[in-house]
Amino acid sequence: VLGEVTLDQAYGGMRGIKGLVWEGSVLDAEEGIRFRGLTIPDCQKVLPGAEDGGEPLPESLFWLLVTGEVPTHDQVKSLSAEWAARSDIPEFVEELIDRCPKTLHPMSQFSLAVNALQHDSQFAKAYTEGIHKSQYWDPTFEDTMDLIAKLPKVAARIYRNIYKDGKLGEIDADKDYSYNFSKLLGFEGNKDFVELMRLYLTIHSDHEGGNVSAHTTHLVGSTLSDPYLSFAAGLNGLAGPLHGLANQEVLRWTLKLKDSVGIDASEEDIKKYLWDTLNGGQVVPGYGHAVLRKTDPRYTAQREFALKHLPDDPLFGLVSKLYHIIPGVLTEHGKTKNPWPNVDAHSGVLLQYYGLTEQDYYTVLFGVSRALGVTSQLIWDRALGAPLERPKSFSSEALMKMLGAKKGFICTMSRKGYTFLRWFDIDKRLFNRKEKKKKNNNNSSSSSNQTSMINILFQIYIWCYKFWKIS
């Protein structure tokens, strides 16, 4: 028995339910993420990096996630060369990206392009030809290698088309994955930016299997959709404001704070701004996590990078102030289990410093990184013969019966807990009334109809206001 499931968990996004198998990483609420047993500091010590840098290469982490072993420098170099050799994307995919309007969000273009790459899926072809299920992992591995290899050109083409001149450089077969991605974006001349990309792509790659992008990729993959279709689905989840889009939301909020109180704001001014935000019913982005109950080690890694490479940057200075002030305010506010910063609280500031200021694009970088983790798990899913995912669901009425609730109550959510609300026969009072005689039909206006609906909704709100909490 792995554990029991409570009503709170059923209505609360299934948080804490133990029901997924994920080989690459495990997240501990107090310790943070471990990749195959290694913490982020461990990875920075033992995983091979570039000759001109200190951060581990994403190739090293991918090798670790797939095999469970720390690779040698030669193995990492061979993987870099292999990805470079597979990096070309079909001409029709290039044309598809080029024809997208600049107003189409970069993540929409990214998902579109990954779906289009499915045209050359080796798994889809092998499945159609009747490959034995014990061999599913082989074409899945090939698709994964091809997909990861092509992502820098896809992502960079989107960036250059929307924000620059549309021109794209060439992959250098002798360089690593992060260098080539930086070069395609137009940042190869900045060694520190390349080093940041190595760190960024490594630490954003995997965060166990329960987050939306990881779970979605795994879920769609369980239907035997190929890695392209599965990862594209995961990207659509990553694009949500509560997931990968959060990194750009954090930076926008930080810049708004800067414009309001100033880059050198006092602690009192910052606290006032924070309380105004919270009392206005808004959240402080970048703080808190669904699982973690401490500062996210990925945040710490980025903070240490900033202390080393940009200690005097004014915006980093403001972020450091927030790091020391926000947890106390959130603790005093009393409505969060984790007042500490997560990975999104820092990444935007680093990218901004090096000139990648296009905030709508930040989640695409996250997507390139996340491919390493979720596709490595797809290989294991097919190797282990993971079945179709199909959990059991219940209606609120069925849950009432299971819990012995009295007839006449419905189950719903509130911000303070999961509660049973009185039903009040709303259907009889509002929707099953005898139809009244229509008077002055020709003179009725849409505004009066809207007013009536507002009144109805307000009555429903008042009727449902009183509730009792499940003990």
C-alpha cells in the first residue's frame, strides 16, 4: 500500500497522491530535487562540463537520466556530436514556422513545430509495420534523440523570426548543445550567457513526474503516441500561467515593482507593495511550490551564478532584497505552506541581464530543457512496458454517498478548504419555474437581461455563502 487518498487530495489537484513511477528524478519536500540520486550541487561537481566552463552540460544530465550512470567526458562529447549530426529540420517545418504570424505566441509556434516533426517519427512507422512491443523502446529512443537534437534549431528559428531578422546561423559539430543553441539565438559571443544556458537547461530538465508537463507527456505517451506527439502535449501544459509561463510572469511583476517603488527601494516600501498585492487578492509570483517546503535548490543555483557573474547588477540586487523580505511577509500573511522562492523567481533576471529581454520567449527555453527529462522517461516507459494510464474518477454525488453525507449537499471547493455547501433547491427556484407570460417583449433590452442574470448569480452566491467544513 502506497498510501490513502483523501477528499482534499481528490478536489485539490491530486497533490500528494502516490501514484506515478518516474525513474529520472525524485523531489523531496525538504531537500529538493535529486537526479538519479544526485542533488544539483552533486551534479555540478561530478557531471562533465565544457572545457571553457564550470557548469555541467545538459548532455551529461541526459546521459545520467537515461542510464543512471555518470558519463565520461568522451561519452558526453560523442553525444554532443550525435545531436549536432541529427539537428537538421525538414524544409516544410521551416516553412511552417516562417509562415506563423509574429503575433502568435512563441509557445504556440513551438508546439506546432514539434507536432509537425512527427512526420518523420520512427516509432510511428515501426508501430504501423507491426514491431513487437518488447522492442518499442528502440524507435522511442531514436525519436527522442532526433527530437532533442532538432529543438535548438526550431526554438531559435522562432526567436529570430519574431524578434530579430529571421536569419539563423549554423550548428558547430565540435561544440556542445548549449553553445550551439546560444549561437543560433545570436549570443555565441558571450561566454557567460553560454554558461548560463548550460546551467539553465540542466536544472530545468526534470522535476519528477507529477508536474503538468511531465505527467502530460507520460500520459499521452501511455497511449503509444510517439515522443513528438507526447512532448507537444506536454509543451501545451508547460505554456500555462501556473506552470512554465510563471517565469515570465515573475519578471513582469518584479519590473512592475521596480517601476512603482524604485530599484533602490527601502524594505518598508517593498513590504507596503507586497501587502498591497496580497490585500488586493493577488499572489506574489515566484514564491511557493506545490511540493517543496524550502528554498528551491534550482533558485539557489541561479542565485550563486548571479553572485559570481553579475553581483553588481541593480535588478539582481532588487531580487536579493525580495529574497530576504518576501518569506517573512508571506509567513505573516499566513496563507501559504511554503513562503520560499522557487525556480521561476530568478531565471528571468539572469536572461534579462544578458540581453534576452523578450519575456514571452522564456517558456520556450524551459521547453527545450524539459525535453531532456520527459523524453528520457518515455524511453523507460516503453522499455518497462508501462500500460495505458487510466485512473478512476468519481462524481461529487458518488463521493457524497461514499462519505455518508446527507442528501441535499453538494461538494465544492473554497480557498480555505473543501466543503459541503447547502443546495437550497436552486434548480426549483430558478430554472424550473413556470414560464411567466411574456409582456412587452418587443421593448425588452439585452441590458435588462444581463441585469437579471447578475441578480440571479448574486442570489446563488448569497445562498451558497454559508457552509460547514469537513472535519
